Amino acid sequence: MKTNFLKALTVLPLAAVLVSCGRAAIDPNDYLEVKYDGLDTVARANATVDYKQMVMDNLKAFGIKDEDDDHDIDRAVSKLKKYLGGELDKTSQLSNGDTIIFEWDDDKVEKLEKKYKIKLKVTDKEIKVTDLEEAKEFNPFDYITLEYTGVGPDAYAKVKVDSNLPVSYDYFKVTPSSGLSNGDKVTVTFGSSKSDEEYIKEDCFRQGYLPTLFEKEFKVEGVQSYVKKIDEVEKASYDRMDKYARKEFDKLADSWEKKKLKDIELIGVNLYTPKDETAYWGKNALCFVYKVTTNKPEGFKDDKEEEKTTEAPTEAATEAKTEAETTTAKAEEATKAEDEKTTTTTAKDDKKSETTTTTAKADDKKDDKKSDKDSYTYYYFTSFVNVLTPDTNKDKEYPASNVQKPEYINFFGVSGDAFVKGNVLFEGFETLDDLNKAMETKYPKSKCETNIKK
């Protein structure tokens, strides 16, 4: 983009005055024109002399009979250019108020006066520079934004220039441009270095603008970093990871043959961060922990049921002995109880309703116990490794570089993140402690933060 600013001096009224002996008096300054290109303080001046008009205004003095005699007119113009000329004493870096001089070269004027009936009044002309337009000031840093790529502390910065920058020069340099984290400070220069300022200033001036600033410091903000605390995880990310983990678990549950899913509950998360930042397994791992409830498959017995089965004979023998000892006492009281039967009938009728209610509650508890007895709970996990904040990948299912779920081997015995009860395989862990121990093995030499309430 380039704008030219042209300003011309007003040409003085033309004069053709006859003097003695029929000569025409001509002031060459009447045919001098100065034009300006540029803005105040950096303008350039260019001078021209209208020789043809000088001839046309004095045809008879130049021996020309008709204004249509182009050949004679061109010859006269050529002679004037050859023997009458000059130049400005200053043509650049002009400002309003400057005075410049057009200096005529009159060494050969006599040749013109001998050839033509003219008298040339040659005097140098002083010209005061006025009406130069001033540059519009602008702050080039109002037209840029810093963009960051990568993850702190190894992020990179680059400058994005808005399309409405008012000048064509659009080079900006950021230092340092790599190894960045939030809170760092970088310096952006308009141009590649301080030595470019004069060139840039002149270039912008030619386009009508003046930069007010060539260097500015910026604080690095918005760079993605690896989550180090649970409360740094954005809610949207947290919910999206939970949604992803549940969807993947549903696929697993659909493949079950010997058990059925009753419920899956997110009980919280563990965040593992390495004590040594060079840990091979990653920068962090956000482990979502779920409590899973299934039906109890056929042939399954947990530890409590086996314990009850072992204790059952002893308890039965004790109960039989006690019953025998009380049989005689009950017989003796039978007669007495019969006498009181009539008396207590009314009272029993009054409590009938209460007894019915108590029986119903007992039946409810029995059903609850039956339900608990038919269910089994264990623990499952899904870990998201290298979770970032802020989350800029809203279009993805989860904001992490990889996802880890229970892995195991079932070859002449189960090993890994699974166990067997009865004849049924469970992907996960029997207890929360077992899960935590396994996670410590997966993410060695790490710190663990949890929001799981035990």
C-alpha cells in the first residue's frame, strides 16, 4: 500500500512584456513549478519548468507566426532547455516551514537573447515549504496477537498480524520464541532489530503513517500445561473423560456372558504426577475409579459366606442343647399359660395391627438382605495420561494423549488387572487397596492426590 501526497506551488500569473527594440521580457520563475511527494519531515521535492508554455506565451518573440506551427515551437523549446536550466538546493527530508531555493544556471542566457527577441530576467527563487500532510501515528502492537503451540515449559510463540495493519511492512520478531511457560516474558520488536527502525520509519512515512512504538514486552498467557492438581482439571474435561470411560465400560459389559451389570458409580479420581519430570510413563495420569456392582454368578462364594458355612454346625449343636434344657420348664408353665389365655386374648387382638406392620418390615429387610446377597461389587479404573489445561480440544472425546484400562493375561491362570471368583473373570480389582497398589506400579516414583473418600 503506498500513498503519494502531491502539493504544487501556485504558478504566478504569466507575463509577456514588450521592452525596447520589440523584445519580450520573460521571467522564467513564472514557469517554474515545484511538487512534493511524501509527508512532513520526509517529503521530497521535484522542480519542473514549462518551456513550451514560455514559447506559446511569446510566439512573435520566438519568431513563430502560428500556434499550430509545431515544428518551430518544438525547436524553440529545445533551445530553451539547452541554454536555460537550474535545480533545487534541497530535494529530500523536507518539513513544513523549510525554505528551498531553485538556482538558475544563466551562463548561456545571452545565446538565447541573441537568437530570439526576448529578455530573460533570471533570478534564483526562494520557496517556502507548506501544506505537507503529517503522518498518522499508529501503534503496530495494536495489530498483533501472540499465538502459542506446544506445552509448557516447551511451548513456542509466534506473531499473528491482523489484516488491517495500515502499512505493508508487517515483520515482527519475538524473543525468546521457544521454551516458554505461562508467566514467562517475551519481547516483540517491530522489525528484525533496532537497527531497522530508521528504514521502517521511512517506509511507513511513505505510506502516510508513523509508528509510535518499536518494541513491547508481553507476558506469556494461555499456554497449555500438564495438570499438576486435581482442581486444575476443567469441569468440561472431567465430564468428558467420565463420559468416555463409561461408554467404553458399557462396551465391555455388553460382552459379558457369566455376569450382568447392575450399577457403575464413579467414586472419585487419583492424580499421579512424577516426582522426576523425566519419568518415562508421562507427565501425569488422571485415574477415574469406579465401583461396579454385578449379579453374583452361579457357583460364586465370597469369603464371608464360606466363613458362615464353617461355623454353622457348632451354632446348631448349641441351639439344640439349649432347647432340650428348656422343654421341661415350658411344660410346667403350660397350665399356667392356659389359665391366662383368656385374659390376654383381648390384649393380643389390640396388638394384631402392630404385629402385622412389624412382620412387613421384617420381610422388607429380608428382601434387602437377599438383594445384597445376590450382588457383588469390585473396582474398575480408566486412566488418562498427559491431561492438559486449558483444554483446547473441545471437539475430542477426551483431552489426553492416551488412555489406559485394565490389562490382563488369561493363560493357565489370570495375571494383571483382573481376578477370578468362582468360575467368573472380573476385569478390575477386588478391593480399593488392590487397585491403588496396582496404580503405584503403573506410575512409579510418583505423588498421588485423591478425592476418593474411603
